Amino acid sequence: MSAKLVRPRNHRMIAGVCAGLAERFGMSRTTMRVIFLLSCLLPGPQFLLYIALWILLPSENSHQGHGGAAHSW
């Protein structure tokens, strides 16, 4: 579990939140997406949590540091 918690540029379905969480916890992206979809059947703030993580988690390209790399706008 040493991977940073970021939204990866590749393997995104919507915002990359599930892919980032799966990478961080060493799970399959598909497994994490299925867990999220199944959790939506339960009462709770799953969609709000997803949106909050979408806003709060940095994208992978903005997380790579300031080592002279130009930002791609």
C-alpha cells in the first residue's frame, strides 16, 4: 500500500476515483468499481463521497511534481 492516492490518467471510466482507490489498495479496478456499484444499493452518501473524492484527489499528471515538466492544459 505504498502507492499515492491520485486519480490516474489512464483507465478512467468517469473521473478515475475507483481506479485510484484500487491502485492505492492493491485491488483490481473492476473489483473496486463493482464494490462501489453494490454499495450504491445501500443507503448512504456514496455519490457525495465519490464527488468529494473527484474534487479533492489530485490528477496523476498534476501530482508528478515541479521537476521542470510543463503542464498540459
